[in-house]
Amino acid sequence: MEEAQFLEKNQPIVFTQLQKSFEHGRLAHAYLFEGESGTGKHEASIWLAKHLFCSNLQNNQPCNQCNNCQRIERSEHLDVQSIEPEGQTIKVDQIRKLQSEFSRSGFETKQKVFIIKDADKMNSSAANSLLKFLEEPVGQFLAILETDSVGRILPTIQSRCQILHFQPLSKELLQTKLMENGLGQQTAKLLSSLTNSFAKAVEISQNEWFNEARDSVQQWFNYLKEADPQAFIYVQKKLVKVFKEKSLQFESFSMLLFYYQSQLAEKTATGTVNEIAETNRVIELILQAEQKLRANVSFQSTAEQLAVRIIYK
Ligand SMILES: [Zn+2]
């Protein structure tokens, strides 16, 4: 996988900063990569490791071909160790094992890299053990901690690291990644309109409620689109049951908005001026409905009123 291309496109700030540090020989001893899952934190870790060990840099980028690059790619390089939670947490034994492996002789080079995925999952003894290691490093090493929640990392560890923030994914990339993860295009599109976190989107997609909600809003959209009076009855018959919780009620309008925005894109390409104007009118009504819900008008009456306004112009 071409980490450099991914980072240059999606994390240009981080990419430039690390590349410059590398070129000037000013890499920090410890980095804390902070950002949501899917934003390229681990790609950046691998890229840095390859940078350090590649025996054939091309334009100051890892070649991805040499023995070192290949072994890092396959997680087989002895001087590049990666740990992640076993179960719910990273335990002190995992950190100790890492330390003892690094202090043993007979390794390939002097330089070593260790990567801690989900570093916020270290329990307190693991965190303290790591802290000691960062304070009194054995040999020459680069530590990279990856986390989606920097607030859960001990401040004393944070202060030993250079913190780099990874930007949220663009909607397009999130959608692509979700499709690579096996989701249909329409669902991937819908999810990327609801959140910009990959982990969150995957979590939502695995939720049974989400699938029922999506199907019922799609049915509602079909009634509304056809100006079918069932759209009104459907609110009480179905939607109020699916969208019981207040926090979820907003999702119903977000999803409906999604269907109309897709329709707008389609009409803008092939529809008439009237069709475009009508779609815009409905989008405006949905946004108003969201505001009403925010002002604590009940979900049922907001949704019923919305249906009436969409159907009877
Ligand atoms: Zn290489």
C-alpha cells in the first residue's frame, strides 16, 4: 500500500511536517498521533518506519520494494514492533515484553521503532511502565502512539510526545472506505452524510436499528415523492415507533435530507427547472422541521406537518 500517497492527499499538514522533520534529521523521539479511526494514523506510523529503514529511498520516499520495506509491510521486521489491545486493554506485560525485546542484543540495527495502537487503552500500570521507558530510553528508538482520544492519555506521557492531529476524512473518502468495507454505495453515502468518523459509521451500519430506520425513511421518501397521502399516516404508523428517542429523531430528518439531496443532484443533472425548484423547496422544509424539533416541538407533529407541506404545495 502506498502510505505516502494516502497521507499526501488526506493529511497534507501531517505529511509535510513529518517529511520535513525527516529530511532535516529532526524527528522527535516520541509521537502521539491523534485522530479518528480511518484517518491514516497507522499508515503514517508504517510510513515513518519505512522511512527510517528503507535501503533505497526514492526522492526521499520509501521505495516499498527493498527487503526492509517489504518486511515492515508484512509486520516481520524485528526492529519495528507494534502492539495493540489484547481484549479491552493494553496490559503492562505487553509493554514489558516490548522493552525486554528492545534491550536484548542481536537486532538488525541500532535504530528501533515501536508503535502502540489504541494507546488510550493502556491500563494505568502499562501507562506508567511506558512512561518510565520514555523517560529513560534504552538505545535509539522512535515511539509512535496512536489514539482517537488524546484526553485519555496520561498528561505526563503527552508531555513526552510531539502531538500531531489527523484531520477527519472527507465525505468522498469515507464513502470509498465504507464501500471497501463491504457496504453498498447508497448506504455508504448515507452514512457519510451522518458522520465523518469511519469507526462511527461502521458501528452505525452494524446496528439493527439503523437498518430499520434507513428502510422506513426510504419508504417515507417514496410516499412523499409520489405525493401519496400515506406519507402522513406513515408517521404515526411507523416513524414514531422507529424514532422513539429524541436523539434519534434528528436522524430521521438527516436521512430524509440525504434522499432529497441525492434527488437534487440527479435533477440538477437531468431534471427540469421546476423539478429542481421543487426539490429545493422540500429541502428547505426539512431544514425548518429540524429547527422545530430542536425547539422541542414533538416529533410526531413536526413530521406530520412536514408531510402535509411537502404533499400539498
Ligand atoms: Zn525500501
